[in-house]
Amino acid sequence: MICWNCREPVGGAVCPGCGKLQPPPPLKESDFFSLLGLPRKWDVDVRAVDKAWRKLTRQTHPDRFTRARAVEKRMAQQWTARAMDARAVLREPSRRALYLATGQTDLPEQGGPEVGDDFLECMFELQMAARMGDDSVAAQVEALDAANLEQIATIMRRYDDSGEGLEQIPALIARQRYLRTARKLASPASE
């Protein structure tokens, strides 16, 4: 990338030559890992995400550009919004897994991945049991959730080693939505 102001090569948010803020990468080309300067892998330390986010926002925060031209103020706002989005996704393991698998930050509300008929039947039965006051539902949901999370972690660790094999992740993340609903039904007092 070339600085819009001094025409020097730039590799980050701020030109090392003239100190001017650069435009953020286009949204379609933007990658949260590269935006924060982190390796593209699932096993990322949350403290490293926060540290990278703080470093970027110190350079690009709109408060640093209150006396700048309107275009620079807009760029600072864009950088801040993208940095916030990147931090939110990369701090949370399930969202990070989905992002690595699909490039998306969330599943669609409708028409998402297939979770399997057996799983759906199990969720229906657990929700019905919860509505009938079955006290064992909470423990069953917790066990299913723990198994689902472990399956996600196993696949993601394998991905970190090989760089492939994420086909199941969207369905496993979708299952978490069902489990969250079942958890709420099983323990309404904890809401």
C-alpha cells in the first residue's frame, strides 16, 4: 500500500514517513487477524487480542484526529469500528471458530447449517421435559454443551496444525444456539 499523502510504502494504519492515518482495507478484503496483526489460528490468547486491539486503537482513535480534515476523521471512525468488530469476534472462541470456517461473524438467523435430525429431536425432547418441570434437563443440556464445545475445540486444534477440516464448524456453532435455548428453559431462574 502507498501513503495517500507522501507516497511512501505503508504496511499499517499510520504512514511511518509522514504520520498520516491511512484508509482501512476494504471490508471485503479485511481480515480480523491481519487487521490486529495476529496469526490466523483458533488458539489465540485473549490477552494478545486485547493488546493488539489497544495498540491499533491508540494509533487510530478518532480523539487523535479532532483537528484533522473530515476525511481523516472518517478514516479514524472506520478503523475504530473495524478494530472493535475484530476484537469482539477474536476474543470469543466460538465466534473465532465460525469466522475461520466461513469468514462470517455470525450465523444467519434463518436458513443456517443443518444440525441433524437426531440433534433436533433431542432438543425437542429436552425442551418438552424442561417445560414439564424435569429437573434433570439442566444437567443433560450442560453435558451436551460441553461435548459440543469439546468437539469444536478438537476440530479447531486440528485446523491450527493442518490448516484444513472446518466443514463441521458451522453446524456445531448452530447447535450452540439450540443448547442456549434449552439451557434457558431448563433453568429460568438463572436468567
